[in-house]
Amino acid sequence: MTLGPADDGVGRPLGPVVGIVVVAAGSGERLGAGRPKALVEVAGRSLIAHAVAGLGEAGFTSVVVVHTPGEEAAFRAAVAGAGTDAGVEVVLVPGGADRSASVRAGLAALPGDVEVVAVHDAARAFTPPAVLRAVVAAVTGDVVAAAPAVPVADTLKRVDGHRVTGTVDRSELVAVQTPQVFPAAVLRAVATEGASATDELALVEQHLADGRLEGRIVWVPGSARGFKVTVPEDLELAEVFATR
Ligand code: C5P
């Protein structure tokens, strides 16, 4: 299975073989739609279908979609058209209790010859294809992880309950998006049973900090369109991005 972002015109992939895992097994509790977030429709299409279409547009030909356990039929129906239209083969696997477990399930479903793995949130369904390609291309040399990121626009405060105790210097902060991309061996080494974090970069950071791994984590410019659909108001913004 070739998952590469491009080929040489006769079907041979240019660059490394890339495996894409789209984690879509979240409950979507904060969205309050009464069904898994990835199945919520925006402009007549589910979020997972938008995500698959974006990956297709970026040139990826096969993705593993990690779905909410017990919802395989609904996910299959949701991605069927999107996959065919975008020329993307979709492999469905059930997710786990938390994000890290879902990532492990997706990783286990990738073919053994994958050299680079991208983990993408279904909730970031409108990430521009150029960002998808740029972050994959950033994993080269001694880079052990890469992700898109955007500057922090708000002033950030440290708080203790409702009391404000200080200001965080935002000039040294960025907000990280997905896909987060790794050499496959690196992600397999850090995403082990019991390793849990809100993103996969954090797992790599831990391994770099205690000397279990060497290399650099880098970020590439992300996009406001790569925002994560989380709360009901986000659906209004998603509608705008989906119809452009
Ligand atoms: O909950 P949150 O929006 O932070 O989740 C980020 C991504 O991780 C979403 O695309 C969600 O579907 C996925 N996820 C998952 N399995 C879980 C929890 C979250 O695939 N158990």
C-alpha cells in the first residue's frame, strides 16, 4: 500500500512511505451533538468526510481512520463517498478509551513498510492541503517530530481558581495543531501502552528530556483553518471554511 504524498508518474512514491492515522474516536461531549463529533455534519458532510477529502486533495491515497467503538457502520457510511471522490482508500479500526489508545490502534493497523507516520485529528477537518504536505516534508534528517503551529493571539494569564496571578510571555509560545508527523520507529517507540498525553509531540518531548531519544522537534506554519472543532460555536466557523 502506497501512502506517499506523490509519485514519480509511474506509481513509485517520491520520498518516504507515509502512513496517515486520523483519530476520530472521541465522544464529542463538549460539542453536545448527541453523536460522535466526527459524524457531525457541516455543509452537508460529516467532519470525518471533510478530513478524508482534505487528505485526498493533499495527495494521500490511503488513510487509517480510528472510529468510535460500536459505530463502524455509521463511519463506513460517512467516509464511503468522500474516500471514493478523493481517491483515498480508508481503513477503519475501532479506537480506545483515550486519545493515546486510539493512536496506538491506528498505528497497529498501518503496514510494516511505513517510514513516516502522520497523526491527524478528525476534528481539524479543514486543515489546508498545503499545511498537510509541509509538515510531512519537515520530517527529515535529525527531525524526530513535526507539527503545524500558530502564534498565540490572546494574552495568557496564570490563574488560581478565579484569581489571576500572572501573565505568561506569549512570545515564546505557539498553539500546536495536527497532523503531527514522526519517523515510524520514533512513534512506535514512544506511543506504548500506558504512555498518555494530550498530543504525541509530548511523548517525544519526554523521551528527548530523559535521553531515551536524540533529535529535534520542529514546527511549521499552521493555519487558522486547522482549528479544532470543539464547542458548538466552532460549527459556524466550520460551515464558513467548508463552503469556500
Ligand atoms: O477531544 P479532543 O477534541 O481533544 O480530541 C482530539 C482528537 O482525538 C479528535 O479527533 C478525537 O476524535 C480523537 N480522539 C480519539 N479517541 C479518543 C479521544 C479522542 O480518537 N478516545
